[in-house]
Amino acid sequence: MALYQNHPNPFNSATAIPYILSETGPVTLEIFDILGRKVMSRDEGYKGAGYHTALFSAAGLASGVYFYRIKGAPFPQTKRFVVLR
């Protein structure tokens, strides 16, 4: 599995999060604040192996640094993004 940096970053309203799965399975997008609290979790459904993009809307999030994680492979990966209002 490979998790890539979202683009654009920083962003105001929406961003794209590209990732590659090495095997077919369920995928979940999780967003955490700077203190490590989960602020959102979204089921992306059952995805096949290959390249995918999760679209994320920051509606309801304040400006700041957040972390995103894609769970859907033997090990989750985490990256950082910035929301600017």
C-alpha cells in the first residue's frame, strides 16, 4: 500500500487523497486533529487493488493541522494536511 500527499495542501474546502492498494479489501478514511483525537471516519467501501483517490471535504473543520489515515491494507499509513479558512 502507498499513501500519497493530498493535493492541494494547504486547502480551504476540499482536497484529493491518492493511494494505492496492493490487495482488494474494505477502505476507511480517518481524520485526526493535532491532539490525536479522531474527528471523522468515513467508509470508502470495498476497493480493488490499484490506484484510487479519496475526495475529502473540510466542511465543519476549523483551520489547523490534521492527520489523515487510510486503513485498508495490512498496515495503515498516516500523512498530514493543513486546513486554511
